[in-house]
Amino acid sequence: MKRSTKALIMLAISVPFLMAAWSQSFRGDRTIPTTLNADTSVTGDIITVTFGETVVFGELCYPDATADEWLKALGTNAAVKHPALGIALDSAGDGETGRLLLSGTIRDDTAFSSAASGDVVYLSDGTAGDVVYAAPSDTGDIVQIVGFGIAAGYIFFNPDATYTEVP
């Protein structure tokens, strides 16, 4: 088998560059505030997406790859609407664009009013877009951890893309 000199040179140049970029990106000194001054405030990784149904601030969403839109997530196997990978940051209608939190701190005094420091936050199995603070336990429910409580009204959203179905 004959190796290309050009390919080996590109590899030799690329690996150190990628390692340097990786070490700059993941230095570990990123600070995420644990208190936000106003209701419906947020800090973290935010993108703009198209929603496939009406959403409001604080609702969990999942990507619908067939339509290239984001819909409200729900933790039941009967309606495959999971895993939740973002939180809507704008009220938007079907086909409208809005902001989506992928990871970070979010304050919503209504949606997260039951959060307490250290609570594990799960995708709801009852209402699309909602969170719950106890793991769903009915047969067929989806258990997905989406973050943890910081205080009443505050959560750190860091969704786990893996989930399990209750047998």
C-alpha cells in the first residue's frame, strides 16, 4: 500500500492545530452565573431555530429531523417527542423562528417555581414542554434528565441526550 506524502503532511499539520483549538475551547474556566436578576432571564449556549408548533418561554423542545423544526418534548413512548435538547426562549408560532437554549442557566419563576437546590430535573411525561422533579415511573414513560435545580425558579439546563423507558 502506497501512502501519500501530501496526506501525511496534512495530518502532521492538522493534529497539533486541532489539539491547540481543543485546549483553548475546553480550558474549564467558563463561569455560568447561578443567580439571574430578572424573571425569564437566561445565560448559556443559545441558537436560533424554527419552531414547528406554538411554544412559550421555558418549554422543553426536541428536534424533528423530518421537518427541520423544533417541537415541544414529551416523555411518553406513545408519542415519540423526545429527547429534549433545548428550551424555548421566545414565544413563537408554527413556522416562526426563535431562540433556543442548548445549555446554561435559566430563570422562569412560573415554569421552574418548584425547583429546589440540587433537585434533578426531568422531562415531563404529562404535559408537552414541561419539566418534573421526580422521575416518571409509569410503564412506557421516558426518563430523561435535563438538568438540576439551583433555587426556586432557577435551573441549570444540561440535557442528557440518552434516556430510558420505564418497563
